[in-house]
Amino acid sequence: MKSRFRPLAALVLASLMGTALPAFAQPAPTAADRYPSRPVRIVIGQAPGGAVDTIARLAAERLATRLGQPVVVDNRPGAGGMLAAETIARAAPDGYSIGLLDVGALAVNPVLQPKVSYDVAKDFRYIGTVAKIPLVMVAQPGIAAAARPADLIAYAKAHPAKLTYGSAGVGSPPHLAFETFKARSGVFVTHIPYRGGAPALADVVAGHVDLTFIDTNLASQYQKTGKVKAIAMAMLERSPLMPDVPTFHESGLKGFEFAPWVGVVAPAAMPADAAARLASALESVVTSTEFAARMQALGFSPFATTPADFSALMRTELQSNRALIKERGITLEN
């Protein structure tokens, strides 16, 4: 009897396994296959309406198309971007909370601030950069020495400490841009820090302060209405948005460039395969001709890097900012 049923049992078992095996043979979905399965938020350290917010929303809209899930901008202004950076450093490492952080939060505050609650070498996975924000030096309308960059430099050398410049605060991009300019040109201009870029610009327009650095988009708008005089771009090439404004590079300060960048970071423990998918989607956005045209129309420059290149950029920026801050004697008190 056993010999009669043994072939039948084997046939049934083979049949069952034949239908079951293909299901078991399929590889389990990876984190990259599943990611993202719900909306992603991008935390930024600036208020709505500014340059970083504009870049974040344009990037988020296009990332959503490529990732197949909504990507929502979460504004967390405060402490020079450190609040947003801390939010990402402490977020669940699942890739659903990522940050679009600027150079200040990642490569200036860790050098300048005595207490930073995150470690840029350990707390973040660097996904990729998105854009540069070219800066333009502008002057209050009544300043006679602002016809050309050379005129301004000559006047500042002849009248040390007479000219003033406003910044968005100690360690802000306008502050570091001006200190770099002073070091390169050999002039002395008195620094007046403000609590944000808006009041600094307002005092330049009112004539209370002589100079400041602002982004190209803003400079274009204010120059058209005669509220400021654009002196020169802190870029190697002229901006399509302000083609008549020279660069410091062409005006004698060879190689002078100061364009703060923004990039996407995630918590350090985000799964590598999910991070790779995010990086691929981000690179696709930033290198697209449509995104580049939109950035340039607003006075920004698309700036794409791989995760490895972004990490290398961070190390370089930390070193250069540390050297600048030490050389210029920059402290929170000045």
C-alpha cells in the first residue's frame, strides 16, 4: 500500500510546490523599492518668501513628480538655520524628514558658534546640493563713490572706516562675503550687523548704511526701482538677470566669488538604498534643463553634486570658513 501512495503523494507535493515556489522565489522589496510610500517633508531654516524658500518649493514640486509622493516644505526659521539642522539631525532616519540646509547651518555655525547641538560629520547623510545663490554688492542711492567697483575701492582706501556695510548678522553670508571682499581689496569698511537681511537692506535703501550684499533676484528688483545701486557681482560670470552689472572678478579681484549654496541632507542612519534613490531623484531634478532655466530666471544657479562630492565640499567649506573667521577675527561680539 505504501508503494502505491508514495508516487501520488510525491505528485501532489510537487504540484503544491510548483505553485508556491514562484511566490517565495521573488526577492523581498528593498527600502529603495518601498521608499517613499508616504509624503516627504523638507525642513528649511528660513521663513517663507526668501531665496532658500523659493528654491525649496521649486525643488520639492519636481521631486514629488519623480518620487511619486507629495514633498512638503516645512519652514523652521531660527538660530541661523541651526533649528532646522537640529530637527533633521534628531529626526527618524527613515527618509521622510529631510532638510534643505544652507552653508551657514552646515559650514559656518559649527565653526563660529560655541555650542551647536549637531555634529555635521556624524549626524547627517549628504544627499546632494541644489543651487547657489549669487550675491551682489549694492549701495545706498546717494553714495557718490559707487559708480564702479574700482571707484568704491579707491574711495574706501582713501577714507578708512568712513563707509559702513550692513549684514544679516554675524557669520551670515553677507558678513562673510564682505569680510572676504575687505581682505582681497585691502579696504576697511565698518560692519553693522542686523537681526536679518531685511532690516539691513531697509537701512541701505534709507541711506543710513552705505553697502550690503543681497541675492541677485532681490538686487534686480531694487535696482529697477532706483532704491539701490548695484556695484558688482560676487561671481566669476555676469548674471543673465543683471547683464549690465560687472563682476568683481572682471573688475580686478581675480577669482573673487561668494555664492552661498544649499543642499539636501538626511539623518545619518537613513538606509543607503533609500538614500541612493533620493539622491538619484534629486540629481535628475537639478540637472534638468527646465529646472536650470527656472533657477537662472530667478537669479540662482543650479548646482548638482553627488553625495560623495557634497561630503567633500563640506570638508572644504569648513576648512575655508574656519580660516576666514580666524584671519578676520570674527566673533559673535563683532
